[in-house]
Amino acid sequence: MPDSRGATPHEQPRLRIASVTVDLEERRTPGTPSRLMANATRVLDFLDAHELRATIFVVGGVAREHPALLARIAASGHEIGFHSESHEFLRELGPDEVIASGKEWRARLEDLTGSPVLGYRAPSFSLTRAVPWAPAAIADAGFAYSSSVVPARNPVAGFPGAPTTPFRWPEGLPEFPCPVGRLGPVSLPFAGGVYLRVLPMTLIRTFVARQPPAAVPWIYCHPYDFDAAEPFRRMPGTRWWETPILFFNRKRMFERIAMLVEGASPRPLSVWGCDPAFVEALPVFAPSAPRRALPGALGASGVFQSAATPPDDPLREPPRTVPHAPPGDEPELLGGD
Ligand SMILES: [Zn+2]
């Protein structure tokens, strides 16, 4: 008898990757030539070969240096989002800069590509409790949705206690949090970057299959995640054990993503983020810090009410109540970016 995801006991659990996202940014060791163009081209070739339309969050400085890359992305039909001008943490920017650079780069990217720029991803998922002004600033800059939160404790930037499925901030901005999977006391953002290269594939598949019905599970990656040919060098600003992880298993990244998206038909995040019915039905998350709340909003220790059904998605189930974990109950592990 099929279970809730349509799988029989003898079948592989039905995978539900909804979207593939790429954070288009440079990570270069000082004194070495850029490898971004070659790596990004390989990623775009991979997406084309698998007929995948992704959401590509672009750092402004990359767009300035590589306008031809932006043209290629747009010609392939990918959605283009914004990933800050120079990959600074939100707390380093402040609200005025987020609004000003967001408005400026939305216009520039739209001029370069001829397509609307609707999505925002904070560098290193740095939308945390420390920047309560951020959702309003992102909305004021004109973005329709955000994908900027790791809803778990994390040494780089996490938001423990945030919902693990899409939600709305009290200001109205929809948020697509990084998918996480629970392993004992920790929640792991398993579907991207270092985690997607390091964790056993069986565990990743299990996490995907266990995503709740209200989830919109997306993969994230960076061009360097695929660069198996990069000479090993100690990365500046990292601890001794971090650099080997940054290089680990890059040669398997294409293969792993291909396995995860097989049969899943991923679509750009704006398919959900710009669907009024989907957004309207999202639960509102009001963090525990004092802030203006809308009717129906619940505090950080509350329970979320409706969970929306995305458009045209036969894998979705009816809305149900989605509880979320209180903050501060998890040890830290790896960074989220
Ligand atoms: Zn990034």
C-alpha cells in the first residue's frame, strides 16, 4: 500500500526536490587566477544537459565582472536572484545599505538580463535574530521573496527556532528557509554546499524523503563546489580542519545533484514565491524579539497553522499543522554556506 509520499514498501522513497539554486559568487585564494567563469560554465552546461531551470542568486560584483555570464544564464531560462553586492553579512550592511544596493542591483540585473529579479538570498544565510530589520529592508528593496535563513543553530549564521518550511515574515515577505534534516540533537542543512558533498548519500536521501508536506526542498550550491581540479591550498581565514572540508568530494557534486533531481522536475523558486495563493496561505512567523505583529502571527514558541499547497504540484498533501522546534536546543556543527 502506498505511503503518504506515494511509495510502496519496496520502492525508493519518492524524492521531492522542488528547486535547484546556485549562489554565483567567487571564492578565490589571494594570488591565484579566477576559476569562476570556467566553473560556472560547467554548472550551466550541467543544468542545460538535465533540462533544469534553476534560480541563480548573483553577487553584484560577479555580474559587473562577467556580464557575458549573466547573458548566458538568462538565455538558458534560469531565474536570476540577488546575493548582495560583495557577499557581506547582513549585519555588516545595515538596513539602508540593503535597501539601496538591493534597488540598484535589481535594476542593473534586470537591464542585463531583460528579466525581473524577484528573489533575494542573504550572503551566508545571514538573516538571523541579530538583524530583525532585514525582512522589511529586503521587501523595501523590491524583492518578492527571500531565501536567506538556516532554521537551525549554525556557527556561521543560523536562526534556531525559525520554521523549517516556507513562511511569511510579519511584514509579508515570504521566506524559503534552507531545508534541514534532524540527526540526533543537530539539524543539518543537508541539501547544499559542504553538507551535500560530505554527508553520506543515503542520509541525504532519507532527509529529502522525510521533508514535511509543507516543505519546498531546494538544493544550493556554488561554482567552486564542483571544482575538483582546483589545487589544494589553505584558505585564508579558515581553521586548519576547514580547508580539507571545503575541498572534499567536489568530484561527486554533479553526480549527487543528478541523483537528487532525477524524476523531481525542479522549478525556480519564484514559481512559489510569486504565486499569490501560495504566499497568502503561508503561516506567519514572528520572532520572539519585540516587533510589530500582524493578526494571526504567533511567537517563536508557537505552532504554525496553515501550510500552503504550491501550484500544480501533485506530490503535495493537504495543509496540516506544523510545529517547530524552540531555539537553542542544538549543538553547532559546520557553517551553512
Ligand atoms: Zn553565498
